[in-house]
Amino acid sequence: DQQVKQNSPSLSVQEGRISILNCDYTNSMFDYFLWYKKYPAEGPTFLISISSIKDKNEDGRFTVFLNKSAKHLSLHIVPSQPGDSAVYFCAASSNFGNEKLTFGTGTRLTIIP
Amino acid sequence: GAGVSQTPSNKVTEKGKYVELRCDPISGHTALYWYRQSLGQGPEFLIYFQGTGAADDSGLPNDRFFAVRPEGSVSTLKIQRTERGDSAVYLCASSNALGLAEYNEQFFGPGTRLTVL
């Protein structure tokens, strides 16, 4: 039972353009959502998060949008840079993220110079 | 300061053997998490410690898996009678979560790649 789904295993985007990564969840108990970025042979690193009481959170080039009625969130990266090439994981939790994280299967983003 | 460290970075063992994986969290972090990442999947939760006690061990797949954190710092994940299906990257994370109503980032280590032959 995959409670957090990332349906696109890979995405290629031209440098300078917008990258949009999508994530869907099924568990209504989730109230905190996060995006992690992972490079090969390294652990995931936190990128940005959003609480269920908000519908948008922005941090520099990164913006996360949450649509609770659709149980959908997305990560927008603009402009995309070569260093953004990595695997991106969507994760969900409860209690402000201070408990276990439930991860999606990841989307490999490749930025084309 | 230093991040989360995990040893060994790679472990190759034979089916049926016992293995121990170690995690050194960020100094002062009260919460420690173990996850397992199989090929092509996202990290999957195993167990979460708050201090010395396991606050949630619902992700441990069976009784061959056990984890301890005796002094509230270093943690060891122990796997008995290893099976080929246990092959994965085992990730450890720590945070300063105190149950307060604010997000406390989980910082991940680089993981231990376990291969069971």
C-alpha cells in the first residue's frame, strides 16, 4: 500500500526552465509534507516543507504547492540549474514532521545544459 | 559540527549470518530514526528512538531485526539470520525533535550498503 506516490520516475528539463515534480498521497492523517534531494552515495538532504495549514511555501528558487482536496503536492524549481540534477523524494508525516517519514519512490531530475 | 555518521559504509555477508550496523547521530539530537532503502524505492521507516527508548518500532519487518540506543546517543541496528532480501541501503537520521509544535529537520547519514550473498 503505497501511501505516497511519485508517478514520474524521471524528468529531463533544459537549464533555465522550470522543473515541476509531482507527488500524490492517500493518507488523510498526514499533516506535514517534505521534499528531500539525494545525490548518489549520500543520504537524503532536506529541501523544503509545507504544513497542511498552508497551500504554498517558497524558499528561493524552490516552491512547494499543496492541494489538500486533491491530496497532491508539487515542487517547482525555477530557474533550473545543472546542480539540481539529483533524485527528489516526496515525504509525508504527522505531528509537524516530528515522527516517521513516509517516502515516495523518487523522481530522477536531469537538468540539460 | 559533524553530521550523522554510519559505519561500515559497506557490508557484505553471507545468508544466515548476523550483522550490526552503527549510527552516530549529531551530538545533542534526541531523536534517531532508522530507514531502509531498497533498489528503486524510497526510504522505508524501520524504527524511531526518542532518547533511549523506541518510540515507534512499527516498521521493523520481523523479529530478526532489532535496534538499541542504550545511552541515548549511538544506535546499533542488529539483523539476525540475514536473508538475501535484506540487501539494501540502511539509512540513519537524527533530529532535535522534542515534540514541540514546529518542524525539526531529520538529518540523514550516508547509509550502510548491506549485501547478503
